[in-house]
Amino acid sequence: MKKVIFLIFILLTTSIFGDTVRELVDNFDGFVGIYVEDIETGEIITQYNATKLFTPASVTKLFTLLAALENLGLEYTYKTKFYLIGEDFGVKGSGDPTIYVSTLHDIIAKIVEDKKIVEINNIILDDRLFDRKEIYGRGWMWDDPNPMIGALTIKGPSYPSISSGINQYTLTRKFFETLKSTFEELGVSVKGEMVVKYISKKHEPVYIHESKPLREILKSMIEVSDNQVAEQIFRTVGAKVLKKGTINNSIAALIRTVKNVTEYGVNDFTITDGPGLSRYNLVSPKLVVEILKHMYKKYGDTFLDILSYSKNDGTIKGRFDFEVWGKTGTLTGVSGLAGFMKTKSGKMVGFSLFENNFSKSKTDAKGFENEILEIVYEGN
């Protein structure tokens, strides 16, 4: 008898839980997708349009994170190489997205001091690792001030929109101008010009700058939703897997990675950039939870530490009174939130929530996400 009463209680609770979620969905003016799963048992807690395709916005960065972890590794570092070739000074780009003006200044100051440089001729820049014609991501809005992408970048400056008449050498020239002014500040005369060409392996670098480990770069990318870093990493994966960081190679490498860790193939989703600025991107809530589960099971707390955390840091800091690790996404008419949460009873739950094609403010969409997660928290 007690077992029967308990079963009835569970069924009623599940029904009430499902009805509450459905009521919220019915009252939301937009296209909604939900998938929530107990990652220990595999129990589906709630789902709605779980296999439909949605524009994920910056939740796309979770796919970039997956591709980086699987193909580059947590301890990967970018290595930018500096050369003295006769009277010329050379730099071979690695796609490092973390070189600031101050970083470059410290590097050049060390080389100038060590090699007693007082004058150089041309500055040779080898930016061939990425396709220099693909300065922006595929599907990025033409009138937005998007970050520019290249094998040689300076982190931090403002960027023109795609409509501003930039050309394939704009980014490399900016690196040249920063480098030249740095030399001049240090009292070194630059007599020549920028020369863009391949630097042969027969030349030995006089200095190799190594970035921080990728785990730290990825954490920064997720916490502040850094679009430039995400696209640079996306292209780096393409270069690592298929030898050159073109957009097509990066897409192919990501598709291959997703297929390796899930049952999802090329016809099940579309990703065309690293940060999620492109509206060509389409993923399902269930797929997002699948890649989250893979990363959590393989990388554990190290993976959780990369995500934004409600109690501590990133874009969901202070948003919830309970523990949530995740990644947000926002474009006009698009909102999303995916990650993990610990429920009231201590369950570890993976979730993915998307809202597309809504006409109200993003605040309404974020409020909807909050209500769904609060219901999951209290009911599990």
C-alpha cells in the first residue's frame, strides 16, 4: 500500500512539474527549446522541442570550447616567433588572441636589449597560418563593429564594421604599425617597410613568446564571452587539424569533433563561427547537453571551472541563489543558457534552454530561463 501511495505521489508531482513548465512555455511569445537531464542517471527531467534547431548565439562558444579541448588540449600554448634575418626583423604569427600592446612592448624591449639592436630595415610578417582574406567570421552582421581575425593580432583595439572598406592587409598592417612604433619608442630606427611573406624554417627565432595555457584563455573566453578570442581559437583548431586556419577547415574540424563524441553528424547541426555571432548557426537543446555531458565526464571539475559560475564569476554571477555553471547567449530576438545546476536534493543536472524569434526584451527571455531553472531546482 505504501508503495502504491508513493508511486501516486511521484506521478502527481511529475504531472504538476510538467504542467508548470508547459504553462510558462505557452505564455512565452517566441520559439522555445528545453532539454534537462539528470547526468548521473540519464533521466530526462523535462523537454520541449528538444531536437528542433535554434540559433544559439554565444552558447556556440561551448562548441568552440569542445573543439579546443579535444584538439588542442588544456595545456596548449600559442607560440609567436620573432626573428632577426640579416638587417630585417621578422614575426611569424600563431593566432595568439592574447597579445596586447603592452605584451608586444615587453617582448621587443627584451629582444632589443639582448641583441643590442639600434636599427632595422624591413619588418617581415608571416601571417599565413590563417587565411588573411577571412578577416571576419562567416555570417557576421555587416554593420556591426566586429573583431578582426588573423594570425597576427593585437588584442583590445576597437574594430570597424565589415562595411568600412577594410582589405586583407588591414589587420597585418595594424600589427606592423604597432611593432614599428614600439621600436621607435625604444630608440630603434626602422628604415624599411612592411613585407608580408613566408619565413622559412631554416631561420632560427631569436625569441619565442608563449601564451598562457589554453585552460586560462578558455576560462576568460567563457567568463566574459570574448568574441575575438573565440573566433581565433576556432581558426586555430582548423589550423591544427587541417593545417590552415580557414573557416571551412575550422567548420570541418568542429563537425569531426562533435561526431567523435556524440552520435550527431554533419546533417544534425550547423556551426559556422566560433563566438556565435553568426545567425547561420543552428543547434538543438539535446545536442548541447550531449556535448556538455561529454566534457564534464572527461574533464570534470576542470571543465566546470572554465564555465561561468553563479556564486562567483562570469555572465551568470549573482543570477541564481543556487549553484549553476553555464554559458549565456544573446542576440536580437535570441537568448540561451546552457550548462549544469545542482538541484535542491543535490542532483547534478545538465540543461539547455533557447528562445528564438521573440519580440520582447532580452530581460523577458532571461526571466523565462530563470523561472524554468528555479522550477527544476525546487522539483528535483
